[in-house]
Amino acid sequence: MTDQSRAAMVYDAKKKSLLIAYLLWWFLGALGIHRMYAGRIGSGVAMLVLFLISLVLTFVAVGIFGLLVIFLWWLLDAILLPGMIENYNLRLIDRVSPQ
């Protein structure tokens, strides 16, 4: 097996799907899971933490502002998601391609 065919097989096994990313965005978007899937772990965790803190603070009515921020971030990610997945896959190509 050549290095190039091995790299192609590794890429196919590890690449991210835009369809799966959108399904995660739709069903678990407020938790930032789609960002973690796209390789953006830090912002995904930040989104998750903001959501959880806002959810707790809704009992004192302050958390509604945090949930509004999460909602707007979620909507913006619908536009940004194709670029996130493309960037992840391009970085993956750089990592697995033979030098």
C-alpha cells in the first residue's frame, strides 16, 4: 500500500460530515456539541458552560439574557458551520498527507 492511498484511507475514516454537524447543531446546538464535533473544543465548552449557567440563573430571571446570547450564537453557527467543517477537513488533509 502506498503512502498516498494510506493517507486517503485515514482521511476518509476521520473526516467530518456536514450533515452530522447540522444534525448536532439542530438537536444539541445550545450545548455547543456541534462546535466540539467541528474541532472547536474551546468555544464548544464555553457555549456549554454559558448555557448551564444561564439555565440555573433563569430561576432569578437573569439567565434569560445568557439564553438569548446562546440563541443568537446558535443562529450564527448555522451560517458558520460549513466553514468550520471545511477547515477541520483541510487541517486533517495536512496532517495525514505524506510529505
